[in-house]
Amino acid sequence: MWGSDTGKGSEMKLREAAEMALQYFEDAHGLEDTEVAIKEALREALAQPPQKEWVRLNDDEIKEIIGPWGDTPIRGYTRKLFDQIEDKLKEKNGG
């Protein structure tokens, strides 16, 4: 099943399947309304840029934002705050 694998490989397979389906409908003769709608949907889907995997900030990146803390690891309230900010951004960006 296409939707069972969430890795980049499945995204590539889905894109390849969409490209093959579009090619099939491009070559088809005697198109009906349904086939025209499918072609349009496939073109729109293929025009979308691939989605990147969400990557969380690591401790060094957080330290760049809030300032150096020496060798003190980022944890507790600071880690939770950044995790919540990242979660909200991910939610707002459809991820």
C-alpha cells in the first residue's frame, strides 16, 4: 500500500506512480470528464514541491539563539519551551 511507508522512498514511489498515471491519461483517446479531472488533479499534485522532513533544533542551535551557556546542556524549561514552539510551527506548516 502506498500510504504505509512514510519515508522519502514512498514519496518518490508515489510521485512515480502519479507520473505514470498522468502519462497514461495523456496518451488515452476519447477522454471523458472523469479522465480530464484525474489529469488535472495529477498535474496539480506533481506541481507541488516535495515536502521536507521536519528537523528539530539541537542544543547547539538553541544556544546560538539564546546565547552561550558554556557546557551546560539545554534541558528543563528551555528544552520544553523550544519543543512547544517547534510543535506549533510544525502544526501551522502542515506537518
